[in-house]
Amino acid sequence: MGVITLTTDLGYRDFYQAALKGSIISLLPDVRLFDISHEIPSFNIQNAAFILQNAYHYFPKNTVHLIGIDTVFQEGGSYVAMKHNGHYFVGADNGIFSIILGDDKAEELVEIEVMQDLRFLHFPLADILAKAACHIAKGGDINELGSKIDEPLKKKPLLPIIENNNIIKGHVSYIDSFGNVISNISKDLFNQIQKGRNFTLFFKRNETIEKMSWHYNEVSEGEKLCLFGISNYLEIAINKGHASNLLGLHQDETIMVKFLDR
């Protein structure tokens, strides 16, 4: 019995999500279907990539991850199926696959050549991509979906900037439903530059934090903190508070870590 996950910007208000699920179940009645998120901001592949990168590895190998972001037909556009780290990903070739891969190379990558059903002309997610996902989920060969390609469309995420091995300039890449502000500064990069030194984290409104916490309730309720959460990226949070609102920190804003020589 195959497993398919769904990551889309379809939301919950309209019928689109139900139509997608109905199409998949009609093609593969015994499928195990799981929602990762349907609340990705419209067309935001960076946001979708962040969520998928942090979620997919919790699923068993050979899971198919259907990506429903910016999938409407475009002249010159294409759809791809990819195998990466023992998982399969299906979606529009709009740059999201290159973000998921990072510096890695896909184990397998094909351009999907499934025939379009004209009834679904404006909703290929429930047609071409659903068919491709179901084909893989029931054990079909990914290479039967189309022609091999060397690499997906490239789109580089914004990376932190290192200055004089003393400063990391990053930005806010994601805000979760608790209001925790997640940056693009990874734990590995932080440790690599820190080398045991003290630090000061600077962000909006001249706010600073000078201590790394291990968990959210290490400070008093309502107090700010920073830590490396489950994503292994530097977070700014408020214990039992909405850090984004209370600190005025929003997506793409700049944060800076300065390391202090002893």
C-alpha cells in the first residue's frame, strides 16, 4: 500500500483540496494519504521547500511527496518526478526541486510526459501530477513517466553572509504557527563560525539576545530567547508568546549574529 503526502497552497476554504484527494483515491483506492500542509502562501516555493525539507524524512522510504505549488500550466513549463534520499517528489519544475536538493544530486530525475486530460486543463495537479504520484506509489518505475533529465530548474535560496569570520548576516525564512521566527542560519554554520566564542544576536528595534537556550521554557513566560529548534536553524522565540508579532519580525527581515573575541 503506497504512501502519498500532500504539500499545497490550496487552503481549506475551496473545493480544490477535496478534488485533488478525490482524484488520487479514484486512481489508487488503497493509498495512504497524508497532509503535510495546505496553507503554503500562494506560489511560495521557498516556504513549501522549508516545510518539506523538515517533514519528509519522518516518513518511510519510498513515500511519494506530491507538491502542489504553482502547478498551473505555463508555456515552456514542465512537471518532474524525482527520487532523493530514498523518497519521491512530484511537482512543477519551478525551482523547488533544486532547493530541496541543495548541493546534492537527484538519484533519479525525469520530465513527466503523462497525457493531459482536457477535463483537467486548468487543474493539472489533480490530473498529470496525481497520475504520476499514484504510478510511483503503487510500485511503478519512475522512468516510465517520461524522459530522464540532468537537473531541475535552478533557484537558489538566500544564503547567510559571513563577514570577517566574526559576523553572520541572515534573514527570517519562516514563521511557524506559534509565532517562532526561524532564520536561514543553520546550527552547523553557527558552530563553525562561533568556535566557542560568546555572541550577540541583533534584530529589529535594536533588540539583542546574548545566550543560547536549549528549550523554550528556559526563560520566564513572556521573555525572548534564541535556540536551535527541530529544524536545526536559529530561531527567535518568546516563551508562550508570539515572537513575530511582539518583536515585529517578519519574513525576509535581516538578523545578525556578532561573535565576540575573548
